[in-house]
Amino acid sequence: MPIKKQTNPKEGRKFDQDKDRWDLLPINTILQIVRVLTYGAKKYAPNNWKHVKASHSRYYAATMRHIESWWTGEINDQETGIHHLAHACCCLLFLIWFDLRNQKEK
């Protein structure tokens, strides 16, 4: 792609309008998911979740358990103290990862 010459050197320009908007990501919310991952890495091993047998059904079930706990009024997981929806989101991220990996392998 040819470089466009800037017409006004005192006017800052950046051609990023078609790029991913990482600034839209709610970082405090993502931090909760990172805490779930950190807890899991300490309890099991880093990235242990990638090797769980029957991962689709087990992470789907875990997602639903966390959503159900939240839906019925329990905000934080009793074991970790971290928001149930952060646990559910973490499980959903795992499911997306498995799906993307399976799509690549086909």
C-alpha cells in the first residue's frame, strides 16, 4: 500500500479506522476472567484446560452451572470468590478456542 503524504504536518493522523478496536474492551471485566485463568493455572497447571477430555460437553456444562448459580442469586463462586459470569465467560472462551482449532484442522 503506498504511503499517503500528510498535507498538514501539525495535524496528527492515523489510518486505523478499519482495525480492531481494542479500546472498546472493558478491561475491568476482562480482569475478572484473567483471575479465573490464574486461579485455574495455580490449581491445575497453566493451559491444562486445553487437554481436558470431552471438553465441549464439560465446558458447556460448567458454563451453564455458573450461569445458573448467578441466575439464582449467587454472584461469586464459593471456591474462588470470583464472579460466576467471569467463570462462565472463561468456559465460553475455551469453547471458542476449541471450535476455532477444529475449524483450522478441517
